[in-house]
Amino acid sequence: MKSKYDILVIGGGPAGALAAKTAAEAGNSVCLIEKRPAIGTPVRCAEGIGKELLKEFVKPDPRWISADIERARLIAPNGTTIALEQDRAGNEVGYVLDRKVFDRELVWQAAEAGADVAVKTRATAPIMENGAVRGANVISIGRPAEIRAEVVIAADGTEAQFARRAGLDTVVPLREMMSCAQYLMTDIDIDAGSTDFYLGNEVAPEGYLWVFPKGERTANVGIGISGRKSRDGSRAKDYLDRFIAKNFPNGKTIEAIVGGVPVCRPLACTVADGLIVAGDAARVVDPITGGGIGNAMYTGRLAGEVATECIEAGNCSKDALMRYDREWRASKMGATIERNYKVKEYFVTLDDAKLNTLADSIANISLKEFSVSALIKELIKRNPKMLFELKALKDALA
């Protein structure tokens, strides 16, 4: 690890790895730092990603694919199941990854492209000069050091500590921070070809509970609930434990993780002088599903491209870096995040009775291709008593 690079990337997840790889392939000197002692641990997500989305960034490899999913199922509070088969569900189904292997593969690719990698290296504060970010003070394996760079790409996850220390507002409202818990369980009866989502305020208030297979009789079983619903006796882990006691009483838990996932709108601005924010740190998680792997890879790659252009032009100001912010907001990803935020805001207001009514009305429909807009049209058609509120949702998405 040197003291000066063209680009410093903070965070070794998918966003940071793609940023480092893209920038290094373009001929920049790049350093990627990761605060943890190993890439890919601990796993802090359900590990699912759509097949076509993944293929945009990396060739699928059996070494890091735990399960090939054929369908997704939504289970309403009354047990009504809505099944989305693979041929019409798009990115709602795909692969369940082994993130411990997958994340390391992405970082290895960045290293092979020429990036330096330093683990157990934590950014403690940005180096600021005349209001611009010019690198970071770090502690690397217990030793303080200074790493200077023309551009810093902050991809340090949900905590977004570096962007906050650089002066960006990264606060997530409590109700929009999902409180999450997940167990990796084995010896449980599951459909190994289906990702299952359980809805309802008794199961997961203002959120959902998931079962993502990782092979025969093995799955990530997790839950996310609104932060404002979390209290003694009703925390995410409490709801998860009750579900498991009922559905998988003989299952064996071999790993447990807890954390938070932001389901808010993205940061108001994801660049500053000398700084780009990518992935979960930029709040580009899908507000409905909480999924963020694909969005992290997209923003990471774009960050590497824009940083390269600005360095070549000799201008790394906020104005120059704004192409990154404008481009991802104008992309399909940006439009999907905004649309799904509005849908999420509507569905968290529904009680279990309304959820059951909506699920019952579309349980047996056959859409040529699943999409939020097509689904809402069917809901309006089949639920005249809810016409006003559903039409308001439709109009909000127009």
C-alpha cells in the first residue's frame, strides 16, 4: 500500500470491487481498502440477485452460486400464495449467491486488473483541502497511515461513515431503516427452487420475511421490519424466532447475522469535490425488496468510469463528477428505485385484511410478464372498493 494513488476505494463489497476493477483497467493507480480482516464476511444480505442483472457485470460461476431459483412466491397473511415463474418474473428470481466466495472473486478481479488491496484497513477521516476530499487517514492493521488520491470512491456500505465525515447528509429516517436478522439454517423442509416472501403485520410489520434456498434443505431465513416497529419483545429476531419455531422447529442454525438496510430514497447528491458515493452508502438499495447487489455493481462500475474521465481531464470537482449522479438517476435503475419507493410507501400502510384482499384477487392471474405497473392495473381491475387509493398509487407512478 502506497501513500498516493489516482483513486482510493473504501469498501470491499460489490460496489467497491467493481469501482476498483473498472478504474484499474482504465490505467489508474488504485487502492481498495476494507476494514474487515477478510473480504465477504460477515454476510449481511439474503444473497439473491436476478440472473440477467448479474450477467451484465460478471460471468456466472458455479463456485459462488448456491442455488438456481425457478420461481418466487409471495405468501399473504392468510396463506394465499402468488407464484411468479422464472419466465415472467425477470429479476424477481435468479441466483442465490455464496457472498463469501462471490465478493472475494470480484476483489480478486480488481487485484488482477492492477488494484492494490488492503484488508483490516479502516478509513478514520477524509483528508480535506479547501473543502475538497483528497484522500483518507486510515488505520491499517493497527498502524495509522495517510493515503492521498485524486478521487475517493466511498463504498463503505449502509453505515456510510466516510461520506458523512466528508460533510454529506447520510441520515436515514428511523421508519426507513429496516431492522434485519437472518439465520443460515440446515435440515429444514423447503422448496429448493423457490424464494419465498412472507407478508403481514403479524409476521413482519412494515416489512417481510424471506426464505432463500442455498441448496437442498438449507436456506437463508431472515426478516426485515421497520425500525419504528422494533421494541422489546418485538424486535426482528423475536419475529424470526417465532416463525422458525412454527415452521422449522427441527432446523439447525449454523450462522446468525443482524443489521440494518436503508429503504429510503437515495442520497440527495452522491458526489462532492473529490468524492463519489456508491452502493449501499449512496442508498441505492431497492426500497421494496431491500436487494442491493446489482445496484451496487452498477454504481461501482459507473463511479470507476466517471472518476477515470475526470482524472484524465484534470478536473475532479463536484461539478465534473456530477455526471455520475445524473447518469445513475436517469438510468433504468434510478427510475426503478424511485418507482419502488412510492410503491413501498403505499404498501406499508396496508393492514393484513387489505393485504389478503389484494392477494386473493390476483392469486391466479397470468401476466405475460411481471411488472409493477401491470400488477397495479390488475389490482385496480379486480378491487373496485379500493379504486381510489390504488388509482392514486398508479397516478403517483405515472
